[in-house]
Amino acid sequence: MNNQDVNLFADLHCHSTASDGSLSPQEVVRRASSAGLAGLSLTDHDTVAGQEPARAEAQRLGIRFLTGIEISATFPPPGTLHILGYGIDPASVVLQSLTRGLVEARDARNPLMVARLNELGVAITMKEVEEEAAGSVVGRVHMAALLVRKGYVSSVQQAFDKFLGQGGCAYFDKERLEPRRALELIGQSGGLAVLAHPSQLGAENDAQLERIVKDLVDMGLRGIEVIHSDHEAAQVEKYQRLAGRYGLLKTGGSDFHGKNLPGVELGKAQGRRIPFRWMEELVEALA
């Protein structure tokens, strides 16, 4: 690491139109460049479709790029478990097969959710949802935007709380992998597995959180997302201690989705910035 690297920053968790973000992969990279970031990883949900265009744009602009993906794993409600995979090979046959199946499952649940909304008296159609997506990958964020526009809810957050989020009355769960399988597939695709936003596990106390992390480490977990837009200062310190205790790599990211997640700025998480050296340490571990 060069001495100047302490003044460089990255974002290792963000989304594009390849999953549920509002900006194209190239636009996300350009936004990173405008924000003065030295490094970026695009971590779209269950797909690697945006990796090549993002990598090419990053190369053009002189930004260090690390391939990534975010995979949903099974976990007891009300918590959720997401695994980030860094350094994965987008051309991996294993990964291509996985993402194809997950995307097909997501596409199958969209009409189910629209049908349930119709049963609840919400008059929207799949055609309207597709038009709202305007060529992007169709998802719940587009249903939410449509519900706001038609006056059924006052905000995207209310749309998720009432209808579309886990526990919502029109929610259908998506295809998820067992945690061990998700970790294995990331490894088989050449990547390192990192626990995303541990705050969303919904652990009742620190002892339960540590048990979950330890179990994942035993399955092959290599890192933990310390800095995230959901994490308060005390949580950042807690996850740093867990990283030290279990020899985990530290990562961080904004979880930027563009206009689909208002208030989240690329390269920052509650005012904190993600050290570029964390990205370098990931790259070194991959090597």
C-alpha cells in the first residue's frame, strides 16, 4: 500500500439497472468517478450482467474495478442474510447457471405479486410495471414507483412496508440459496464471500450475532461489511471487533441504488467513507 492510499476511497456495494438500481452500470462508474472514488465494485443482486460494461467504463476512466455480486440466502425471518461475492469470474459456468436460475425465479414472481395486488384492489398491470422499468430489469422498485404514482401509497418505503416488502400483504419470497451453498458457489467462481450489512440479520443480541458469524466462518465466510448506510457508529465498531476476532476482511459500501433508494450517496455511508486499502486487501487475498 502506498502512503497516498490512506487518502483514497472506494465503494464496494452498489447496484445498477442490471438488478434494482436506477443507473446503468456505466453511469454508476461515471458517478463514482465524479465522486472522486479510486475504486468500485458493482454488486447487483443475483446477476453479473452489468460486470463487463462497468469494468470497461472503469478502465476507461482509470478507476480500480472489482467484480462483485450480492446473493440472497435462506434465513429465519424477520432477518435477512445477503452474501457479497468479490472477485468472481462473470464467465464462470457455475455462476452463469446460478444467476440464470435466480433471474428466472424473480421474473416468475413478478406476475404473482401483481395478481395479489389486484386481489387487494390495487389496479396495476404487468405491462404498466414493465413500462415503469423502461428497459431496466423489472422488479419491486418499479411496482413501488407505480403505486406511488397512482396514489395508493405516499412513498416507495410505504409501498414496501404495506405491500411489497417481507411481511407485506402482496409479498412473495424469491428464490434463495442455503448459506453454505451460496458460499460454495462464490468460492467455485473464484471469489471471496463477505457478509453484507450484518445489521439486517436482525440478531436479538451480540451473542446471537456472534454465533451466526462464527457459523458462517466455519462454512467459508472470508469478510464482513463493516461500513454500510444502515450502520450507526456503535455497529461499525462492533463489526470491526468481529472482523478482528475471526480474522475477517473488512469491507464497506453505500448500497447505492440511485433514485430507487433516496438519500444514499455513492461512496458514503452515514457520512463515513470506505478506505481504498480495504479494496486492496480484498484484491491481495484473492491473489
